[in-house]
Amino acid sequence: MKLAPTIILLGSLFTVGSVHAKWSRIPIIKEKPVNVINSPASNASLDSSSGFGHVDSLLSSDITATSTVSAGKSFVLFNLGKPVLISSSSFVNDGIEGRATLSASADKNGWAVLEEKVFSAADRTVEFKFAGIQAKYVKLELALSKGGIIRYLQFFGASSDKGYAVKQSADGKGGKPMDLINGLGGARVVYAAPKPANGFDTAVTYNKFSFPESDEKYRTIIYDFGQLRILNEFASVHSPRPVRFEVFAFDNLPEKEDWRGRMAFDPKDFGNVAPVAVAEDTRGDGSLKAKPAKPVKTRYLALRWEPEFNPPDFQATGSAEGNVTNIVTTNTVVINNPDGSKTTVTITVGDAHGAGAGSSDVKPDNPMQALAQNGGIQTDSSTITTVYVSADGKTTTTTVQQGTTTVETSTVGGVTTTKSTTNNQDGTSTTITEVKNADGTTTTTVETKGTAADGSPTGQATVTTSSTGATSSDGNLGAGNTPAPSTVTPGAPAGSGGTQVNVTSGSS
């Protein structure tokens, strides 16, 4: 007879433990699909429509923007600007009921039906999945027994955020507003709790979360932008029930390794920070916006929903808006200068997550933000290559910039000079200059400038290597970010032992 209370007590302990357990980090996805009808890289436009009100809202990047649709038959037709591969589509339903038909065409003459869906007013999201097809035109037809509102129409296929770097001004005021979570902003989901019922792969890839019934009080998503961003407004589209919405910004995410060696986040850390924005959907309309008291500068952003009661299913999508001055893509520009010389600039954008961090104008406000930004810079593989060729062809200069490092190579009269300059995290800069002379000698100079954060001196060391491998050296390279080497062997043959460099502290 005493067994039942014991089982109940153990069950309660397990429930409490799951609620307060640390969350495991979600692996970063390399590239994320983008909506082909409203991303900044899209050429889509409205071709025609019937039965829709505020139909232009369907092309808006504002996830809360609405379009009304009447009972009966209606349609909307989009011109994608060029043939585009699409393989799925969806929209958020606010009360409409009936049948939806999605079709595609290359020329508006012959149409292929991709999928039909019958749905009720209770279906929050209407989704279409079909074999990939190249289409220039897509058409959504509705036959409704009940009218209402639709929003957040999306089409996905091969288009992704790879190859784009989104730039913001230093104060975040320049440019035009853009959703930096669902567009090209490089945002990636790194934590979500409780585990979404639609699976991590789908939820993280499309930023559409279907949270199950849970003992947890909140539904939470944490994003990593890969670099510091300045954000001005936040929005949510969620299940139509009363909810409190909170936004948190972390200067650097308080993660720790768990017993398996994986990064983990303790939700109790929310108790150490105040939300930067709060809003409530008291009527259960299913959407809201939250405006912070001042622009929010952060790399890590958390969105948290608190439903009024524990629903069996809670769907949520969040957004974060910031002003964007420029979107950089991989491209090459050739400039023919008036003096007959030629300059070729090639921009190669790295991985989407954090692309452009190394050349970002957004600067950290404190050491923790600096740490977060430096992490993004170190992983940014974007490069800017500039090649200058003189009119007579005798001088060639190549400059490659990646992150905080710039490498310049020039050849003049048979002498090749390579200079690599790195802006170090401790406030110093390190320049390594290698000069290969026509007589076969090589001179390498390592120089640090500035004062290191720990007060260490800086200086210079020079090594000259002859064509036979013999070396000589001098210098006063101090510590700084780059410790003085005990042996420097540029160009020396294997097994030569290099040369000893005598170093004295000093500054240059």
C-alpha cells in the first residue's frame, strides 16, 4: 500500500529535474534556405491577384504583416523574376477554411499543380511539400468556405544565405530595416527548449518551432548571429492564445561544457539578466511586436514565450529587425585606371554564419562583447583580394585581407616583398615582412606595434638568409601578442638548425 506514494514522489523528482536541466547546444548549420519571394536577394514581384486585400503584404519581410482573403474563390500570382527551383511552401492561417491549390509555370501558359491541401480554421500552418521544380511563376488558389487572414507566405528551394555578408553601420542607424533572423543576417539557432515536436532539423532550418505540451513554463529559442548586430525591433507569430513575450541579449553566451564535453546552457542564467524588450498578446491574436528602449547590440539573442496556460501545442516564429547598409556578395570588379594600370578587386564571401565579421563596422562596447566579436572574426573565412598591375607590367601588388589579417605581395624589379599585418586581440599589431631579393637573399622582419593589454613591450627582429642558407640577425622584438622567437629559420634548409636571435625588451 505504500508503493504508490513512493512512485509518485520519484516521478515528481524526475519532472523537477527535467525542467531545470541544462540544454545541449544545437550544431550550427552551414547554410540556411531563404524565402525566394521576399529575401533581399529575391527578384520576385506581384503579377496579379483576385479576392485578396493588402496583397502586397505577402511580399513583405515583416512576419506579422497580414493579407485578408474573402470566402469563395481567390488567387495570387507571383513572378519570381527568373526560373527558380522550389520544393516547399507554407503560410500562416488566421481563421480561413477550405482548399488551397499551389501551381507553377515557366511561362504562365501551362501550369503544373504542385499540391492541394484541405484545411480547417484550426490549422495554424498550411504546408505544401512536393518534388523540386524550376518555375518562373507560382500561383496560390483558394476556395474558401470561411474567409480571414493569411500571413508569412514562404517558398523554399535551392536559394540559401550562402555567399552573402550583411553589413551594418557603426551606430546601426544607416540603411534600411531588414529581418536579420529569417533573411540573410547569418543568425543560427543554438538552443531551443523544450525539444520541438517538429524535430530540430526542420525547426532550426526554417525557424518554425512547434513546441509540445511541457511542464516547462517557457518556450525558448537562442540565436547566434556570428557577429555583433544592432537590433531595433522584435516580432513574433505564434499560436493564437494569450502569451507574454520577452527578449534577452547576452554580451557573451554563458555556456559551459557538460560531462560529455559538449557545450551547454543553464536556463537559470536568465535570472542574471533583464529582458531588453517585453510585449504581451493579451487577446491571443497570434502576433505581436516588441520595441526596446534603445537599440540592442548583441551577438546572442534569446526569444522567450510564456503562454497563459500549458497548451498541447505551441507554434512560434520570431524575428529581429536591424538596419542594413549593404549586402556583399562574391564578385570581381576590374578597374582600368587613367594611367594605364589596372586594379582587380575580388570579394569572396565566406560561410554564411558570421560572414563579414572581420570587416564589420559594429564595434564592441565592453570586454565580453569584444570576446564574442573576436570569436566571429576568427571563424570568418571571407577574403578581399586586390591585384594592382602597373601600366608597364613591371610592378604587381596583391593584397589579401581576411578577418584582421592583411597580406600584401608586390614585385618590383625582381624583388618580391610580402607583408602580413594582423591586428591582435590584445591591442597590438604584428607585421611580418619578407623580402626576396634578386640575388637570392631573403630578409624577414617581425615587428609588433602598440602596447599590449598586459603592458608587455613591443619591438622588432630581423633575419637575413643568404642564397646558401647562411643567416644573420638583429632586433629588439618584445613580448606583446607575439612572443620573441628563440630561433627563426625562414628559407633555411631542413636540418640547418636556423639562427639564434638575441632579443632585448624595448619599444619601437
